[in-house]
Amino acid sequence: MGKVIAFTVVESLGYCYIATSFTSIRMCLESYQVPKAFKELPIVLIASGLMSFAFLGLVGVVYLKSKINDKKTTESNLLSVVFI
């Protein structure tokens, strides 16, 4: 039960962080001179795609760290995890 509450709190904090990050990015993008073709939705989609790549990188770091901490992981297994 404690894990469920912890996951719920962490996920809600993560959602709030993402929502405020996107809001601040949109506010910054309004002050920049963006080409007419990229106004509004296209530039927001590009920015959100770049942010999703950043968060995917963080997920990979956490996954790799869990594999390193695993006692059964050898160097060859670790290399296969990195290059997959």
C-alpha cells in the first residue's frame, strides 16, 4: 500500500513538472520571432518532441543504472544493453 501512495505522489509531481515546463516553454516561444510557418502548433510540437527525447534519455539512464546494480550483469551483457 505504501508503494502505491509513493508512486501516486511521484507521478502527480512529475505531471505538474511537465505541465509547468510546457507552459513556460510556450510563454518563451511567444516572445521569440518564430517564422510564420511555425507559429502556434508546429513550434509547440517540435518543442514537445525535443522534451520527450530528453525524458527518454533520462529513462535510459535509470534503466542502465538498474542493470549496473544487478549482481548478475556482466560486462558483455552491459554492452548489449547499451547498444540495443
